Amino acid sequence: MDWDIQVGETLQRTELHDRWGGGRYGGMEPSVKANSVFLFTNPSKGEAFGYRYDGWHADGTFRYTGDGQVGDQSPSEGGNKALLDAADRGRTIRLFRSQGRDTTYLGEFTLADDPYDIAEAPDREGLLRSVLVFRLTPTEHVQVDEADNVEPDLAAPQELPLEADNIDGYAQQRPSEPLMAVRREAKLVGRYATWLKGQGQESVRHKVPIPGGGYLFTDVYNKTTGELLEAKASGARQYVRTGLGQLLDYARFVHHQSKGLLLPSRPSDDLLELLNGHGCAVVWEEGSTFHRSDPEEVSETIA
């Protein structure tokens, strides 16, 4: 049988499977009868499972989040493997956009030469995990729906005003961190930004696009000195270790002259050594002023 569904045609999903086989419920379903892999995108449902990357991107590809609603997704399992093996098995990749019981055929696609990125998204249980975001390239006329357009890719970090006076806005950008700790960090950032302003120094933050999709949000960037800072709610070891990892990650994307951790109190000498050993300064609050320890330098006040 020759494929008989036209691009832009809408039909009930049960009718599609009655005619061409394939599983009736999954998002990635191989069809032996159609010699195809059917992909179904559903924006109204996908966001609940962290499928935030699905849609047309600025490079002309359609991004499609892989198979698996709980835990890290694997390229060697389920629908992900079926999609990656499609070309070797001579199968056509066919994309559908579903809404309720209906599904609309968008057209034929192939995987890009670099077939997927690894990104982060919450799973069905709300836990952050790694997901596969496939790059689909159209091979013929396809239907493009403006509702499927995602935010254009940004090539460089975008400068933003500090969220220090908007605690809820600050917290929304850190959904994987404890809310109470995030609120304490936001208040610390606010006090430090006010202190910097009193020293005649300007502070901002950055929205950083990351490979595979999504963004990171930095805490403080001192435009006057070029220092990139990550704020944490405590000088305890678990906060310092987490902050160091975040800071080293941000520093790969944001041009800076120096980098450091902003804390509400002085950490132990051992943790100062850890941070300084990775080229990170430590800035902490004491009363109405802030002190710092720089790599290979003795701690001193900067009041």
C-alpha cells in the first residue's frame, strides 16, 4: 500500500492506526505496515512531562523530546532506539501534531547529522532528569504551525536586571532547588546589589542559552569589575559544593574577569581553600559590609 495521508490532513488517531498500524498511545510508535516511525507531538500535554523543547527552532529543525517520562532518557531504549535506527532500517519518520483524539500529519522528516542534544527537564514525578532532544529535518513540504514555534535560539548570554527585588521571580528560575533556600539567596543578592551600588558599582545578571535547549540564570555580575558571582543560602559544605559546580558551569559561557561565591557568612578555612584552589573568590556578609577572600590572597575587608 502507498502512503495515502496528505500533509495537513487531520484524522482521529484511532483511524490512523486502523489503517497503518503502530501503537495507539505512545509518542514514538514504529509501524511495520507503513514502514515508518510515527512521532506525535502534543503541546498541551507535553509541558506536564518537561517536553518544553518541542517545536520549530531558528535553525529550521523541529525539535522533539524523546521517549521516557520518568528518569534519564536513553538512546538505546524504546522509541528513541527506533527513531535512531529508522534510516538503517529504511523507515520513514512521520510527524503528527495531536490535540485530543485528533492528529494532524505534518510531513516527512529525517534526523539531522547531529541527531540529538542532551538537555534537562522535569519528569512525570517532578524530578529533574536528562532528556534527549532530537533534531528533525523536513525532507519535503511540511505543515508549519505558528503555535509550534519556540523562543528563538540566542547565540550569546543576554544581560538582565537583577531579580533581587522580585523574590518570586527569582525562585521561578530555580525550580529544582529548595524554595526556602532560594528565597534566602535572593535576599542576599538584594543586599549585596544595594551595597555594590553604594560603592558606585553596577550589577546585573545573565540569561544563558545552553546546548540542547533551555537556559541558565546567573545570580550577580559586577559590570564595574567583571566579576561573576553565584549566591548560596549558607556557607555549609553542601551549599558551597553545589555553588562551586554552578559557578564553574556559568563561567564557561559568561565572559568575566574573576568569579566567586557570595555567602551569608564566612565558610570554614577548608572550604575557602577548596574555592580558592579552583580560582574562585569568596564574598561573605558581616554586619553591614562584605568581606572577601581571593585566590592566593589573605582575606581582607572590602568595606
